[in-house]
Amino acid sequence: MKRIVAAVAAAGLAAGLMAAAPAASADPGAQFSPAPIAWGPCASASLKANGAECGFLEVPMDYAKPGGAKVSVAVSRIKHKTAQSQGIMLVNPGGPGGSGLGLSVLGKYVPNHAGDNYDWIGFDPRGVGSSKPAISCDGNYFSYNRPAYVPTTVQLEKTWLARSKGYADACRKNGAILDHLKTTDVAQDMDSLRKALGEKQINYYGFSYGTYLGQVYSTLYPKNVRRMVLDGNVDPRKVWYEANLDQDVAFDKNIKIYFAWLAKYDDVYHLGKTGDAVEKLWYDTQRKLAKDPAGGVIGGDEWTDIFLQAGYYVFGWVDMAKAFDGYVHKGDWQTLKDLYDASNPPGNDNGFAVYLGVQCTDVQWPTSWNKWRVDNWLTYFKAPFETWGNAWFNAPCVYWPAKAGKPVDIDGRKVAGALLISEELDAATPYAGSLEVRKRFPNSSLISAPGGTTHAGSLSGVSCVDDKIADYLATGALPKRQPGNHSDVQCSPVPPPVPDGAAAQKSDNSAKAAQEKQSTLAQLLHF
């Protein structure tokens, strides 16, 4: 998934090209007994303010060699606030490569205090953030004014292939851990965390790629799963190459929805009275920036990356609109740079390095660049917005310096239950993936939001969704499963914002409160 932090996509799927491996019959980590976590104060001010404690879980780098090299997984915990605990709740924000250490605070966002009965466990997966070692390859890879994404010349294509190979080569310095970043490795770490905390089962809340991690964990350890919420479901049939092509088509549809929203508020932003007019201005501006980068830093690629977030979430729509308006009408490029830097922190490629470390080794990507070339040009002709940006984001997988495995054959038939959530126009994890996961987990129920474009946006103030999450966490009761290949219950999506000063603006305090909550959660999840 294209971005890991708002990005961060996470986006971010080629199993259709190769046979999936069966679920492991024997867990190589079964004989490993982790030491208890030595809890202490957290470095994060937010975690401290919420009463969290932090520590490290030491696990084998290679579970087949439990006595060999170790890695340290950073963990945080906020204990239950009631007399009776419902156990531990592990949380993953997605990516892969997203930091989850701060997500132990997620429990307070569950309505009706239903989160108070759990010990909420945040963690940085191996290689990520505060875990040790944290991998990095080239912190300046996303520096400004990069070569144009769309390879309209042979030289541009060669330049991007050289950049992709150069990044993959730079990753070699991380050493042996590159062979042990697969989703199955992280799933084994989760089970070690369960053991270290003295629990027979885990509860789990996964967003985006975190849904795939939950699928893998529950396939490998079905009896160890008590309750599971999966929001924004990865299609297990398409890990990972094919899913990126699916994303490209979906993002193109969503950016047009955003352009139509901008046109609706032309009285505020003056970017065009129709979606087509806004779209034309957006692409005209992209071409202008490709030739003459704003402030010498924001070129056509950076412009695309900034607005990609509008295809992921309604969170941030106003900020992007102000930046678009500010640049076109006032030449304000600094706001554009600030938005770009927020998703691509200068000098920090940890999230991207782990993203590739997982995706490039979960499954073998096509090694023939000609296949990539054909597939991406065919996709580009119908979906130009993000196709080549996404292709180059993943292209280091062609040269990745670690051996790829085969994905787990996801099988949820032995899982006691799961609550699945998806907005039906989610571009990062298209809705078909949630329907497929529903098929494979016969004891699950799916909540969908027709017409919604937000990716993994639960606990954002939509009571129809959030109250059902609370009910499930409190009692284990799922919405009644309906016959057929569709969702079991439908809710309204996360609502688009209404900008200040809009003629259509309503003085609806509840809507304002919902938007503020969306903003808070978006920051928490790095969206």
C-alpha cells in the first residue's frame, strides 16, 4: 500500500501469479519462551499522559534458531480500568512499516467505555521505529524535485530503475534482518508477546496492512484469537503486486470525487465550478511544477504525493484544498512543502524501508521489468493519477536483496469470530478484499459504508460503526450474518468536511465534534 503514514501506505498486493503456501503445520517458535517484559516509563509525552508503561520484548531474529541473534520489539501498555479484564488487545496501524507504539491509547476512543475492560498493547513491529534494530537504507530517497514519475522517455525509465536498484542495494547494509521481516515473522512476535504477558489468547485490532497481519496470525494460531476487529481489509488473493494495480484504478476514482468536492465549494477555493474543471487545473499545475518546481522543491511528483492523501481519507481534505488554493492564487509553496514533509519526514525512510522489507519478501514480485512496464502502462491509460507513482514506490522489489517466501493460505474457519469493516470505495484496500475475507472467516460479520472513500477510518465518530465495535468488544456479539456475498450491515461513511466560510455550511455542533474527533484519530494513526 502506497503510504505508511498517511501515506504510509500504505497503500498498499501478486499472489495470483504463484501458489500460496499452506498454513504452517508446526510453529518454529513453539519452543521459544520469551522473558517477561521489564515495564518502565515511556519516552512519549502522549503515552505518559495516558498512563502507559513501556518496555521491550526480546525475540529471535530467526525463530528457526531461537538461540541465535535477537531483536527487541518496543511495546507499550495501558491497563484495563475496570474490576474485570477481558484480556490484552494488540493493535497494528498498518503500513507495513507503521509505528504502533502509540496505539495503546486507542481504547479511550471506543464508545461506552467498552475499551476500558482491556489491556491495550501498542508495539512497533520488528525493524520499525523504537524497535531494535530499526532499519534504514537512504534517508534522502524522497528528497525534493525528483525525476517525473511517468516514464515518457527511455531515459526517465532508466533513471527510475537505477534509483530503485540503488535503494535496494543501499538496504543491504541492514544485514540479516532483511531475511526476517515477513508478515509471518511479525505474527510470531505477536504470539511471543502473548506468552510474555502470560495470556492464553489475544484480542486484536488491525487497520489496513494490520488486517493482513491479523489474517496471518489467526490462520497460524486460530485458537489463540479471542476477538478481532479488522478495518480496511487486504485481499489475501492479491498479496502484493496485483493489489497495487487495483489501488491505482481505485485512487483515480477517489481523486475525482475529491475534485467534485472542491467544485462544490468553489465559493471558498475558486478552483473550478465542476469536477472536470478542477481536474484540468490540477493536471495543468502538475505539468507546470514538473517544469518549474515551486520554491525549487515541489515538483510534479511531490504535487502528486501531497494529493494522494485525498484518495485515502476525507481527513485532511480542507488542508489540501487550502494548499491548492494558496499555491494557484497566491504562489504559496511553503504550505505545499509542509504537507509533503508531514508524509515524508526529511531524512527518515524507516517506514518505507520496512514497507519494502515486508512486501518484497512476503511473496516474490515479478522480476521481469517488461511485465511491470506493460501492466503499468495499461493501467495508466485508464487511471493516470497514481499509477506510475505507485509503480516506482514498489520497484525496489525487483532488486530486493533478500529471499522472498510464499504467502500463507489464509483460512479463518477455526477462528471464533471477527468484525470486519470497510467503506465501499476504499482505494487502498478495495472492497472486494473485505468480501473475500468474509468468505474465508465464516464466523465474521462485515460492516460496510456505501459511497465512503475513507480507508480504515473506524472509531472516527460514526456512531453506527463505532457503537457496533463497542458492542462486540463488550459482549462478543457480532451483527447477524446475512446470506449472500455482501456486507451484513450498512452504515453511513465518515462524512466529508464542510469548510469554514462555505455557503452551505451548517452550524451543526455534533458534526463539528465529529470532525474534530476525526482529526485527532487521524493524527494518532499518522494519517
